[in-house]
Amino acid sequence: MNNAQMSARVGLFFLLGCALIWVTFEALTSGKVSRDRGYRVIAHFSNLKELKAGDEVRMAGVKVGTVAETRLAGRRAEAVFLINSKVQIAHDSVATIGMAGLLGANYVSLDLGTEGAGSLKPDAQIRTADTPDLNTIVSQIGEIGRKIDGALSQFTGALGGSDGNGLLGKIDRLVDENSTRVGQITTDLRDITSKVNKGEGTLGKLVNDPAAYESLVSTLTEIKVAATEAKTFVASTQSIIDQVKSGKGTLGSLLYDDEAGKNIQVVARNLRELSDKLNKGEGTLGRLISDDTLFRDAQGIMRKVDRAVDGLADQGPITAVGVAANALF
């Protein structure tokens, strides 16, 4: 191999090494000579869930930083985020640990927070919220499966039962014990339907006799009319009661008018006083009722009037007045 070929090969390997160094530089620094380190934010979690340094920190699905460090801080787990200096995190933003997929790496998700809430300062602590991880979800699903299996076992036992005391066993025994009765009931139902089809009995006539059906419809119509009239009567009665309660009309005045009530009391008192006087024989009417002498005198006068009338029949008109006067006085 001559010197020219050796020089060409060395130059080719040198160019390939420079190209490899350039590709690596572009991949790691995005073409920037001085790398922007950003600022740190600290988050406390009860469980980091396999979160490790280098995992992404995303906001609204966009990468805004990486996890710089994970460590224990007393009885809590602590993660340090390195956030791009151009990204501002709201003061009320909340950090949660999410999963990129069933087999993917974990990442930190930041919500946008509230506009106008201010921004977190470097080395500030961000609020966090715990979310269930895959292991927790699988454990809960397993617990649910065990509960379902237990419920199905109990249900199966209730239906069947090893000793035949389950629901199906009881139903089977019930059918065996009442098979004769069930057959008799079926026969009776068949006889009843046969009679109905033939028009026998009340139900059969209603089904097959148009006249009976029309009579039933007419009766129902009359009942509806009577019910309507009864409603009208009840409404009228209620109206009268309302008027009486409001003090309208004679009855309402008697019940609710104080002046009318006082007048009735006065009349009742006067009637009682009059009755007392009559019982005591006071006054003309009381004497007529209680004094027998006045009654006997009245009887004597009536007899004299009768004799006077008889005398008038025998004597002339001229002496009629005199006869009547003599008879009376």
C-alpha cells in the first residue's frame, strides 16, 4: 500500500468521525453551543411510581422539562424538575404522575392552572395530586373479581344448593307436590273458557250477547251521568256552605251576624217571659187560660146568645133587638 492510499483512508476516517461528532452534538444540544439549563421546581409525592431522572415533564401534552432528580425527603418522596426557562408555570398548577402507556415510561403532567394566578419562582414547591398507577388498578380489578366470584358462588348456592334446599330445589318440590292441583286448575280454566265461548253465564253473555253488552254500556253511562250530577250537587252545596261561612244570606246572618244573634236572644227572652206570665195567669190571655170562672162565664154568654137567636126566630123584627138585649142583660 502506497502513501497516497494510506493518506486517503486516514482522511476518510477523519471525515466520518467529524460527521458522527456533529450528529451527536445536534441530537444532544439541538445545535446550541451553550445549553439552557432552565430552573428547578420541587414536587412532593406519596409514591413516585417508578418515576426516575430523565423522564419528561409535560404541560398540556407538550414537553417543558425533565425530571432532574428523585430522592426521599423524610417520609415523603421528592422529585426535582428542570423546567425550560421560557416556560412559566402557574402558581396554582398541579403536578401528577401519568403513564405513557401500559408498557411505557412514566412522566409528570402539569395542568395549565389559572390565568393571572402568577408564576412559580425557581426552587419553588408545586402542588401535587396522587393518581392510581397500573399496579393499583390491577389490584382493584382483582379485588372486584374476587367479590364477583364470591357473589356468584352465593347466588349459585342459593339457586341450587348441595342438599337440594336451594331455590331451584324448592321450586322442583313445589311443582311435584302441587302437580295434581295445577292439573285441576288447568282443567277448570279450560271449562270456564269453554262456557264463555258458548255464551253461558254472566261473563259469557257479556262477551257474546250484544244486547247485554249494550245494556251494560247504558248502565255505565247512567252511572257517569249520576256521578256528574252528584259532583254538581256537591259543588252547589259547597258554594252554599261558603256563602254561609262568609255570613251571606239569612242562614249566614243568623250564624255569623252578632246583631241578628242578639235579636234572636231578645225574642227568645220575650217568649220565655210571655210563657211565664201565661203559666202564672197574668194578663187577659193568662186569665183566659188559667181562670175557670172566665171560661164558665163565656159558656153562659154563648148559651144566652143561642137562646136569643132562637127567640129571634119566633118574634118579629121589631122586637128582635129588645129580645136580644133582655137575653144578654
